[in-house]
Amino acid sequence: MTDMASAHVKWFVPCIVSDDPLPIQAVFTTTFFLFLALFLALFYLACAAEQTTVGLMLSRFLDHVTEPLRRRVDDLLRGAAAVFFALLWAHGGLILTPELEANSIWLSAIQLLIPLFLAARPTLPAAGAAILLLYGYGAACYGLFHMLDYPVFLGLGVWFVLSVSRDAKLLAFRSDFLRWTVALSLLWPSMEKFVYPAWVAAIAVDHPELTLGFDVSTVVTAAGIVEFGLAFALFWTPLVRRLSALALLLVLTAATLDFGKVDGIGHLMIVAILFVVLADREDRPAQYRPALAPLISSMALPATLLLYTGAHTLSYASLTAPIEPLAGGAALLLLVFLCLRRFAGHSADPRHNSEQDPVRQVPLRASMLVVSPDAAPEVAFGGVALAAVMLIALGLHGHELKVPPSGASAAPRQQHST
């Protein structure tokens, strides 16, 4: 079941991206809310445990085990990226991932140059710029909506572009930005399991052992919650995101055994970046309300769903129809950041509140989740606002997705058109 959560659907089944997604009200089933409640409970417990002696001991253990890796994260990313782009060049006909197909001499030339640029530190910005260029080319060929599945390459490109900087703030920012982009690369595609369940069902048909005997629709919903939950946890506090990275590493490794080298090579950079997240230590104490974790994540999931369906409609249907879902998703997302800003006070350690360190005050960092004495009424307000937006979302209309026959997974992958 967890293997299915990590499988990138578009790599293994024919997916017509322009198909209408399942309407939001059809996504919010009893099964959906049961698994969501389970995730919220586990998320809360993990956040609460982080502030205990056990959490402190576990953090120190991870610090000790990953210390050699933490000193070599640059070498790890350079080596993994060199292997990844060399494999893309050797295969030919691919831009960045297995379904992004294109044939061009200059495309192969760039993919070959990237490993060469990665060999020396002075040319790392050139490698980063080349990666960003490939991402832009993918957006030009397949559309920006399709490329929203892969912001990890934006993070990787920015990482290498900033590698030669001597500014500590920029170096700190590139680490955070890389983590955010890998989280988004897992979080955004997880919406496919809710609004395009037929795509994932085709994988369950081809790999029945992944269902563990459960109903396919239940497994698909559970896979979506698992993928969203682990991806969202990468945005959270130090120990939680490190444990999430470890869980994702185990899941992606297990998935490679089921789905083969296509999955292994396609997820190579994500795996490498997750090792970086696992090795990233945070010396500042995480003093925050664990209750914020389920509150914020319960708003983030419907917000992402609404933004996904709205962005899809904007890209493939009309310019006016997506106003409602985009507005609802944006409102929820705004509420998330307002909650973080309003609930958060300042760290107990005044050394961490310097106005000279604005990069470290980005939302969804530990310093933005600290205890605030007047948070209780704010939490109540957030709950009421969430209920109101959910009622609005349930009233949105859409088209039912037709589930293709079980043999559809054998059909050839649809080619893109420019």
C-alpha cells in the first residue's frame, strides 16, 4: 500500500492530463475523512513527542548517525545529479523524467554538459542554470501545470546556482528551498490519487499484491493520504521532517523493488535530497503548540485539492470556471499563513529573534510555530473558518470521472503535443 503511495502514476499508466478531475464533493468520502483523521492524530502525536525527552534523544541519535553525511551533502547532490543526467543523456529522448519525452540534439548536449559542469565548484552555477533551462523547456512542451509535478528540479537548480555564494543567509535559503521543492514534488502529485483514482487503480490491477487484500478504492485513498502526510511533514519542525524523510526513503526504496529501474532512476534525485533532509540538523529548540500540526495540515489538504482542480481547469478548460476552486484554495492557504503568523510568538531564546536573520523566519519553520498565550481563541476561529470553507467546497460542481476498463493500463502512453 505504501509502495503505491510513492509510485509516480504518469510513468506507468496512460494518463490523459486534460481529462476532467473528480469533483471535490466526490473526493470527501467517509473513507477519506477516516484516513485523514488517522493522519492528523499521528501527526499530532509525532509533534508532541518531539518536545519530550524521547524526542530529544532521537534527535541527538540522528545527529550522530548522519554527521558524516551532513558534512558531504554537496558531494552527495553533485554525484547524484551527475549520474542522473548522464543516465538521461544515455537513454536519450527524455527531458527530466520518463514521461517528458522530446528529441533534440541540443537537449542531449545540455544533459551531457551538466555532469561536466558538476565536476568543478566554479562551474556549479552553470550546471544549475542548465537544469533550470531544462525545466523551462519541459514547461514549454508540456505546459506549466504538468511541470508542477517536478518543482524539485527548480530547487536543485537554485541549489547549484547558489553553491558558490559566501553569504550564509543565501546558503541557508538554498537548503530550505530545496526541501520545500522536494516536498511540493511529492505533495502536488498526491492529489492525483484523489481526483484521478482510475489512474492509480490501474496500478493496483497490475500489482494486486500492493492492495494487501483491501478494496482498491480504499487503498487509493489511503495512498493519497500517506503521500500527502509524509510530504507535508517535510515542511514542519526538525525532528518531524527528518522522520518523514526517513519514512519516504524506505517507501521509495521498497517501491523500486516493485516498479523497477524506471522508478529508481526517476526518483534518484528525490532520494538524494531526502538524505540531505535527514542529515540536516536544527540546533534551535522547537517550542510550539503540537495542536497547530493537525489544524494547519487539515487546512492544507483541501487547499491543495482546490488549487489543483482550479489550476487544471485554468490550464485545460476555461478561464472563468476555475474562479471558485482557486479562490477557495487561496483563501485556505492564506488562512494557513495567517494562523502561523498570529499563533506564533517568539522563541524563548532571544538569540533566535534577530531581525538580521529574515530568511530564518520563513513560515513553516520551527521559529514560526512557537507557543503563543492567546492561541486558543485563534484556533477556535481557524476551526470555524475551516468548516465554512469545507461547506463551500462541498457545494462545488464538476464532472464525474469515468473509470476506464482494467485493461487500460496496457495502452500506450499518450504523447504530448506542442
